[in-house]
Amino acid sequence: MNTVTHRDYEQMLIRIARVLPSSRVEQLVDFARFLEAQILSEDLIKQESLTEIEADNEQWDALMATDESQALLEKMAGEALAEHRAGKTRPMSFNHKGGIVPG
């Protein structure tokens, strides 16, 4: 019987990462963070009932449907674009746990 352990997978990933170009390693890390986020999302969903989730979604839908919120979102998007065009933005960087760190 050939059983692959968690440690075996870790070693496989390390071997793969060592031979990939850096841009592909970044993609590998991004995908790992995506998978990690899915687990966190699933854990949060387990903590809430379907009724609570639907009620939250309805509240957000109602809030986002207002003219006032749409105008505010458009204003914020315009400000963000202006800052980016003015060179005032930086790429996002993440630590090993997926948290945002200064870039």
C-alpha cells in the first residue's frame, strides 16, 4: 500500500517550486492562498445558518440598490483611479499567512 502523507505533499511542492520561474512560483503561492481562503470561507459559512446568510445578503442587496450607495461607489472608484494614475498606489504584498503587508 502506497500512502502519501501531508509531509510528502509538502516536499513535492517544495521540489516543484524550486524549479519554477519566479512568476510561476508567485502563481503557485496565489493559488495556495486562494485555497486557504476557501477553507476560511467554508468555516465561516458553517458558523451561520442559511437563514442568517440569506438575511445578510438581502440587507447588502438592499443597501447596494440605493442611488446613494451607487454614487458613493462611483466616487470611491474615481478617487482610486485618480490616485493610481498619479502614481500614489503600490502593489499589494502578502505575508506567509496571506495577510497584507507594506509593499
